[in-house]
Amino acid sequence: MLDAGTILLTLSGVFVIAFMKGGFGGGFAIVGIPLLALVMDPFQAGALLAPLFVVMDVVALRYWSPSTWSKVDLKLLLPGLLVGIAIGTLVLDHLDSRAVSIAMAVITLTFAAMWFRKGGTGTPKPRSTPKAIAAGVGSGITTMVAHSGGPPLALYMLGLGLPKAIYAGTTSLFFTAGNLVKVVPWLWVAQPSAATWILMGLSLPVIPLGVWLGWRLHERLDQAQLYRLCYLLLCVTALKLLWDGVSGYLG
């Protein structure tokens, strides 16, 4: 049923996600999902967001040009992402998303706690092909089964200590590729209702504004502020995943 409350909360959730994509290049979409969860089940939220993610990516790439893409990292990450999405699609009906959420939350909170324990600083780590592939596969799986591919990628990318624009541009292109690939599987699995399609259309106008405002925030933050905020958002994302997993078992 489409009522004013449903429409308002949906638009708010889409705006928050677009804002995150504009400011941080993607990966923190789950921050806006709780708003959608108030008015629809997870599968309908996934069906709603899958095409909208692609629209957000097209808008966001206007701000993240090829000069902001770390091509050496993308060459390592993208093959793993495609494998992860394929695995996630095949096991979506069989893998326990609650367990995936809890495991990802614990790993994310552990790494974030280690970073904050060092005073919000850390020595950039060298690139690692096995770690990059694992991050890509993990992101692909979690984006399909738990609606959050951000933590596996962020844990790898933030550890490299890249310039803020390179970090945002690389993650933006990474999720553009992932969202293009997963849009068809999600629409196939979730079978969006007529109301969901209407909500998609109503949500389109808020996307450019959200992306632009996020990009403006990115421009105002220095390197240290951006990384600190990214780790804080990682903690928020992890706590949301932990809550989803634990409450799923309790409920």
C-alpha cells in the first residue's frame, strides 16, 4: 500500500544512500536501509534499490572521473567481485544471511577498533593480491545476501591509505560494476510489486540532489577527517549488521 508515510520514508532512505555514494563513493548503502525496512521487507528493499543503485552510480561518476580510479586495485578487486556476486546469487535462498551479517559485523568492528586504538592513524599497508581478491569476493557475496558489500571492500581500501579522492573514485567504480551485474539477479529473485516500481519512479528526483550534497561534503573534509568518518560509518554499518543477525535469530 502506498501512503504518505511509506513514500516519505522511502525517499528519505534513497536520499541517504545517494548522499553516502556522493560523499564516500559507495559502500555505506546499508546506512539508509533501516528507513526502508520500516515500510517494506528486505527482499522488496533489495528489488527497489537494485535499479536505483545504477542510477546513483551514473550520477556519481560525473564527480569521480577516471583520474580518481586506482586501476591497479580495480584489476585485483573486480574479478573477485564478479565471483562473489555469482556465489551470492546461487546460494541466496540457502545461505543463512543472519550468520553472514553477524560474522561480517564482528570482523568489521574488530578492524575498526584496532584503528581507533591506534589513535585514528595507521601505517598504510602494501597491496596484497590475496587480500584484494578476498575483499572482492566477500563484497560480492555480502552485497547479495546481506545488502552490504561495503565492509569487505572498505577494510581493504582504507588500509591502503589512499588519497581521499582516489579512495572514493575507486569504490564508486567498483560498486558501479557490481550494481550493474546484480540488478538482474535481484529483480529476478525479488520480483518487485507494482507499488515498488512506483516507489522507484518517485525516488528518482532525490538521487541527483543526494549525490551532489555528498560530494560537497567530500570536498570540505580533509584526508584525516574523511578516513575518521569512514571508520565511524563502518562501525554504524557493522552494528546494523550485528543487530539484523542477532534479532533474526531471536525473532
